[in-house]
Amino acid sequence: MPRPHAYILAGGAGRRFGGDKAAVDRGGLSGVTWLSRRLRTLGCEGVTAVAADAGAYDGQDVPTIADDVPGLGPASGLETALRHAAERNAEQAVLVVTVDTFSLPDSLVDALTRAMTDGVDYVRIARDGFHPFPALVRPGVRRLIARLRPADGGGLSMRRLLDEAGDTVATVALPAGETLPESFNTRAEYDALRDRFGDDS
């Protein structure tokens, strides 16, 4: 399978964090720039952010497209990413992460890619709790998102999306010794991750 294009979902308001998670300091880089560079280091052939406004992070070396329906959560951002991906290549799976991702293991892309077999449309890392991202996703999943989108115009939960996707969702374990991906929702969680990992994660 070719190396995937990556999408960073960065359309949230960051209310629990108290500000823009994309702007956190990562060793002198903004969080979104650091994450983009990390994804390229892992082998992604390119990186695009999905944010409330097109071009929001262009000046930070991260081309940015506008969320088609901003403010409705990660499923909406995912649908936008998959629509954009399908315009590039209707069959090629893409790697999707959220902007609050703090660390990504070295084996991430290879592990997800190996698990993307026939009949599988969505691959995520096996770990405790519900963690829909990072994930390798086929563009066709956008059709399921469109079908499940609430008629009242509200947001679709990622849990419902993956429940409805059923057997087309796979989980994959990382190699022994690899650190699981980490993310943050609050300033305290971010500070704790910086204390634990530093800026090179």
C-alpha cells in the first residue's frame, strides 16, 4: 500500500483546554507544525489540516482546508478530510489524527497499513477506552457518515459511527515496547505529557 496522506483535525474550539490546541508550544514550534513534521517523519506523503477556516495554518507550513460544517465535532472534520481525499484518490486510505495528539509511535503507519486488508475501511490502535484516532480510513467511509448524520443538523458521535461500521473496523496492537499514542484535552493533561515526554515524542 502506498504511503498515506495525513489529515490533522483541528476544527475544535478548545473550550476545555482554554485556547487553540494547535498553538501549544512544542520546542519552539506550534503544536500543529510539530505534528505535521512528525507525521512526515513517520512516512506520510503529505499533511493537510482541517480547521474552521481555510488557510488557518498555511503560514505554519501546514496547508489547511475548511471544515465543510464547522463546529460539529470530529466526525464532521473526518467527513471533510475524506471528501478532500476522495478528490485526490477515491481508493487510497488516509491517516487521520486530532490536533491534540501529543505523541505518535514510530511503528504507527506500518502497523495501521498492515491491518488495512480487504473488507476493512477503518483501522485504529488497540488500547483501553474509546479512542477513534489516530486511524487509517478509506475515503468511502464518508458515505456512512452522510447516512448517519442527524436530520436536525447536529453532530454525529464517533462512537456511533464506528458501532455502525461494524466489521469494517479493525484494531491493531503495536509491537511490544512501543508507547501508545497520547493526547490531551486540558491544560493539566498537556503539562503532564510535557513532563513525561518532553517535546520529542
